[in-house]
Amino acid sequence: TAESPPRTLCFVDPRRFGSWRLGPDWQPGRGPCVLTEYRPFRDNVLNNLEDKAFDKPICEALLNQKFFNGIGNYLRAEILYRLKIPPFEKARTVLQALKEQEQERRKNPSLTLSKKVKLMRETPDLLELCHTVPMEVVAAEKNLFDPEDADNYAAFQNWLQCYLVPGMSSLRDHNGRTIWFQGEPGPMAPKAGQKPLKKRAKVKADPEAPAPKVTTRASKRHPRAAAKPKEEEEKEKVADGPKKGSARGRRKATAAPALPEPEAPVKARRSLRTSTRRSRGEAGSP
């Protein structure tokens, strides 16, 4: 707004239900604007190339609003197409060259214009196009986005060089968003049949919920046996006898009955009685 202090009206639509928010600044988590804060935007990207966001393909990194605040689906396609950068090239690989170029300029501030142009040709400046391509849209906004004029919308379609243009290739990235491009997709392109990643909803644990019972293999196979103590189980086995189908029971059932102790021979019994009588003083029988 033109008032002091100025306020910003933002439409927030993180691929869900849209909502309006009125406040003094961007929503939390967004980086500097690619249009109005170009230098902070550029520094924010080049100074944070170690962030894991740049482990992803460049086409996916361009939609990360923490670093590319304002770049959307059709803008990323147009930017990469103009630079002839494969959309599924690793983001850090693409941007590291820009960082080295930036460092070279700072070391040699007295570079001639021809050398600067040569450096720019050798390393296309993606971050600069993240500023200039949206500026083209803003500059031509009245002529391109009038919803009541079909001819103006046709002019916007003519302005597009890659996005939804017949003859261009398209792929779904790892987040399920369609990227339009020309030529090879790049080394990090999704494999055939690979489904986009889906975010799993995190369910918070209920502190009042009872703790789940831990079961062992034995309890899963024989719930009754697991529920009873071992001593009671042994008592029941003795009382009930061998159970049908049990290997131990079969061995007990087929075992031979116990035999009585063998009797001593007759002569041995007589000699034993004779020796007993003699020890008492009795006369033995002839």
C-alpha cells in the first residue's frame, strides 16, 4: 500500500485451500522477493548453497519459496528454457558456477566489459533471469492478464516460449508438479513408473491412551499358553495326561509299563533264611 508504514496483502495457497492474510511483511519462511529485493535474494541463495534444498533438481529448488520467493510453475519453465538448463540437473551444480563467478568479480573489480560479457556467456546467470523474467510479466500485466479481453490472454500465450507450448516435453517432478522443457530432462529425472512423494500425516500420540501390549511369538501362536504361568501349565499337563497331537504325549503313551522287581531264586531265599536262624541260635533244617 501507499500508506506509511506500508502494508502487504498476500494470497497464501500452499496447494490446499487458499487464504488471505493482511500484514506488514511476507508470511514466515519466505525469502527476499525476486522482484523488489533482487540483491538480498541473490545473496540469500549463493550464501546458502550448502542447504539440503539444493540437493534436489533445479526445477524443484526453484519452487522453494524460502529461496525463490515469487517463482511459480510457469516461470521456472520459462527461465530454464531460456538458459537451456535441463530441469533435473542438480541445483547445487547449476548455482555453484554462479557463486564462483561472483567471487571472481569481487577479486577483480577492474574486469573489462568484454571479460564480463564472456563470463556471463560461459555461465548463464539463472538468478538474474529469476528477476528479469517476472519483470517482463509485471511490465506487461495490463496487456496480458485482462480477464475480460480474450485477445490479451492470447497475447500472454504468445509470450510463453515453453510452458504449455506444443512440441515441448513434460514430466512430473518428485512432488507431482508438471515441468515443461525441451531436450534432455537431466540426470535426476524420475524413473519410469516412479510415483511422486506423498507427505504422511503425522499423528500425535495420545498421552492418556493405554500402552500397547508387547506379544511374543509364543503368545501369537498359543495365546492361552502365553497367558498362563509356566508352573500352572506343567500341573495341567500332569493332571490331564498326554494331549492328542503332542509328540511328548505320544512318547509317554507308547512307553512300556514298569515291570516288578525280579524275585530271587529259591535256593538263594533258603540260604538267606538259614543264615538268619543261625545268627539267632536256631537250628537249621536239614
